[in-house]
Amino acid sequence: MSDSSLSSISDGSDVLRLFSDSDTDTDTGAGTGTARGERPELARALPDTSGLSREALTCKDGEVLLYYCYCEVKDPEKLCAWQKALCQHLHLTGKVRVASEGINGTVGGSKVATNLYIEVMLSQPLFKDILCRDDFKSSAGGAHCFPDLRVGVFEEIVPMGIDPKKVSYKETGIHLSPQEFHKEVEQHLSQASQGQSDTILLDCRNFYESKIGHFQGCLAPDIRKFSYFPSYVDENLELFRNKRVLMYCTGGIRCERGSAYLRSKAVCREVYQLKGGIHKYLEEFPDGFYRGKLFVFDDRYAICSNEDVISACRHCAAPWDQYSLCSSQHCRQLVLACPRCRGEGLTACCALCRDKERAAAAGQAPKEECECTRRRPRVPIERVSQGTLADEKD
């Protein structure tokens, strides 16, 4: 397929049916290249796919895209409807979150479909001059990596649980390129080995993500949800006082709000974040300071860039880093259980969930909260000195 066919846009009748004639006003956007007072139009057209076969758009051998864009959206509902129509038109599955503060998506499909999706997004007046091709992180996969397509309007495009008007992405930390971040981590590890580092390398992800892969020398909070991150910062302010903080997450979006929240506390000397997240770092440093697998929020659970296995089976402690869902139908915990243990029937996350399975088989009502969740502190308090962080996380 030629480049010209990738970028061609047509006003297909199927998308026009989504909007009434009165919906011809424009959405507002704010960002680089948007002059004050201008109102960039939300283009509602779909890409022309008339010259493409269904096989080209539905081929299983494809990829998964991860991206986000912070910008001011006047009518999130309209943007949501257009996104749903666009993804359906291209046979994409995945999740797209829309809010007045922007858009956050991870979608899977054929390479033809994902390329078209990128071209349409880059030509969209609302995102033009803000989004660029490098903002899309890709990995091998396809539409089969997600059970369905979910597009919705939310208060935040990443759920931190803080009103975007109170802690804005506009107050984010200093962005570092993968090359700059690599040098900072190298310097931090060198100084930490001598007990001289004044830097905290902070993993902004959840515990089950950092368990199977993380940067050497990092501080990985033992939290279950990103919405717990603000409380984690509040409970550990002294840990960050007068420190340089290097933050990272999967694709960069959690650091945008996370760094803004940390900066709002005015305790750190400097706050930096990895632009493009681990995804972009691994593209340039596949065998760098990030070891293990990268957790992803789809049916793959993880993608690999190096051969290190840094986690273990929860039952026998053998090296293992491939997650599966707890076998209890009432639990959504992820379990690290090696093939041998799974073969012995150890497929639940804890003893309580094994009891749930037995109770369900006997027709009894199961308990709702598993032992893993009940025993885990919602917000951990760090009790280690900064000098020992690198040693404990290696």
C-alpha cells in the first residue's frame, strides 16, 4: 500500500451518521502550535479503506499501540464517539480513555490498520502539532491481545484519583530522553554503590508490574493501584526530601501526573521523568539497566527485551515471570505459578481463593476478598535508608 493511501481521508457516510447536522461546531485544543483563541476542528472523517482487503485490516500478525496526548478537549463525548467509530472502522480492539484533559489509548490490530490509525490521529486538528509519530509506542501483537473494544469518557485519562484541576499535567517534571535517562541511572548506580547517591530512582507502577521487571537500583512502591500513589507520596515525604527523583513508568503517562503531584509537595530538589517510558527506553537500550519483562495491560501480560527472569513462582520459588489469572472465578489477582505447580493444581493466588473454588463447586456463596488483598497494606511506609535502596532492589 502506498504512503498516499495511508494518509487519505474521506467523509464516509458511516461516520457521518454518528453526528447530527447541529454537531458542526468545533472543539477546542491547547498545546504547542495552537494560537490563543483558535478553535481547532475535531475532524470526524474515517480513513478511506475501499482499496484494502478485509484480510489486510484483520490480519492477526499485527501490533499493539500505546499512546497518550494531554490537551484541552471541549467535548469529550464527541471525541469518544469518533474514536469508537474509527477503531471499529479499522477493526481495532483495546481501550481508549477520553477526558477534558486529553486522550489515552492502547489498541491492537493489523499493521495496516495501526498505521492508518496513527496517520489519522496525526492529521486530526485537535492533536496536530502536539502528537508526533514518536509518541506511539508499538510492540508485536494484534487485535487478539484484547477481548474487545472499550472507549469511554472519564474524569482523568490515567486514574490517579486527583482532580486534574488540582494537580495538572502542566506542572509535570522535567522530561529526559532515553539517552539522558540512561546516563542518569548509570551515574546513580555508580554513586549508590559508594553510598553517595542523592537520587531516588522511582518506579511509578504497581507492585505486580515491577515484580517481573524494573530498573536496577529502583525504589518500587508496594502499591496495587496508581490511585494509591498520592497517598504513598504523602506517607513517605521525608524519603523524598531534598532528593533528586528520577521517575519512570510503562509509557510515560503515569509520570506526567505522578511527577506533578510529587512537585506539588515541594520537598524534592528536582523531579525528572523518562519520556516515552520503559517502552521507548527498551527500543534504544534493550540490554540496558532495565532487567526482566515489561508488564502490559492486555492478554499478553508481558513483553520481553532481555533474557533475565527476576521473579519466582509463588509456590515453589523457581524462577518464573509469566502471569496467569487466579483460577477462582471471583478473583482478578495475577499469579506467578510455574508449569510444574500448575500441574499439581496450584492455580489460585492464595489458600482463601482455593477455598472459594471448593465452595463454588459445592454451590456455596464464596467470600469476595482474597487473602492477598486483605493482608497487603494499602499504602506501605518505607523503612529503609536511602543508602540501602540500590542494594535491596538489585
